[in-house]
Amino acid sequence: MADETHDARFLSRPPPEGQPELVPSADGGLLRCLHAGEGPAVVLAHGYLLDLAVFKLVFSELVASGRRVIAFDQRGHGDSRAGDAGCTPEAAAADYRTIMEHFDVREGTLVAHSMGAFLGLLFCMQHGPSARQHLARLVLLGGNAGAVASGSLQNRLQIPLLKSGLLRPLWSYRPTGRALIGQLFGATPDPQQVEATREMILRQQVSASLPLLHAMIHDDHYAQLAEVPVPAQVLCGEHDRTCPRWHSERLGAEIPASANTWIPDAGHMLSYEAPEAVVAAVTTA
């Protein structure tokens, strides 16, 4: 019963306080954004089957640190709506440019988790002049540049179940859902954070976002990392099973002028498990 009470308190916490805004995408869709604060801009880009609420533990801290914070739902996620191009990785990467231009981001920081990092890197590769214009640095959380099933037993087992529709009922039943979602975390998952993640995942429409998952599995952009024109601080949990260590090792080594930070005891959900490390990566020059 104590766990249920803690879960209720955590889940009833309001989302980050900020100004909501719907930003038109280049192909006629709508991107749900939340922004607050003044100062150097920080753009928050979430991962697959999540939404901007995953950053609620870092959003207010970044605002308090003197940053202008902009979070958005990726197309096919949350309250954003894909346009004519659908949920292709190219269209989703172009959304980053839309967000940067709409909010006139200058010398900003992109904090991007998992799929958000995959798409952020694609944005930097395909829209290099725009990335140089708007960004001074990247903070990549459990990121990848594709080939996401390589070296991840978790992904190899669960992706076929996800595609078939069999995973959602398992997520929906709380005991199995918590066990499965707990694998996204480190050795000792916080049950409040696990339940918040489970609820968030269940809000998403899997069928709409499958092209993005397909791209992360089958595309491989590691050979192009030297083309990324913005340096990165790459954070990875030492127990990350979803985007294992080799992804972050290559990102830190092959994106020019970049570095790695390894988070002890953490898994893939760094915005929940290590929010202080995320804030420090942004605020420490």
C-alpha cells in the first residue's frame, strides 16, 4: 500500500510549469511545446514512446539555473501530430530545425534522450548550417546513431513483441508492465519512476511511430559522426540495456570535441534516474 501511495503522489505531480504552444511543422503537422524561463536556450527532446513529461524533474531546475527551456513532443508522440510526411526520420529531424527557428534559439543546448539523440544527430548531419546557427553543444542521454538492436538483448526480444502488438497488453497489466518497464532503469529502479514511465508509454500510439523505430533498428549513421558540427557531452548509465555502452563510447569518441560521462547504478532513463547529472551537463561549461 505504501508503494501505491507514493506512486499516486508522483503521478499526480503537475507537468513542468510553462507556456504551452502548438508550433506548425514544415509538412503541415503540429508540434506541442512547453517553454519557460529566460537566458541561454535549452531544447529538450525525448525518446521513443515517451513525451515531454519525462523531463519534468529537470525542466524546473534548468529554468531556476537561468535558462530558457523549450520541451516538445516528437511527431507521433504525446499531443504532437505528424504532417504529410508522416513519421519518417527525415521529417522528425526537420522538426528540430522548426523548433530552433520558431523559438529563435541562438548558441543553445540540445538535450536529447535515446531516439531524441538519434534524431538530433540526424538533424545535425542533414541540416548542418542550421545546427551551427542555433546550437553550441549537445547533451546526449543514452543516445544512439542507429543499429539500436545491436548488442541489446532487451531490444532483440521486445521489438518483435512491440511490432506485433503483444507488448502493449503486457505493459497494461501492472505487475508485468512494471517488471518490463523496470528493465529500462538501473539495478534498483524507483517504483514511482517506473510507474510514471509505464503510464507515459501507454499514452502513446505505437502504430504511428513505428517508422521511427524501424529507422533506429535498420539505419546506421555511425560512419557520419565526424560530420556532426556541434560538440557533445554524452551521458550513459552503466546499467543501460536499451542503448548499451558501445553506442555512447562511439558518440563520445567520434563526434568532434566530445566527451563521455558514465552514471553509476543508472540505466536508460537518465532524466528520471540522474536529473542532477543532466542539469550539471547543461550548466557546467
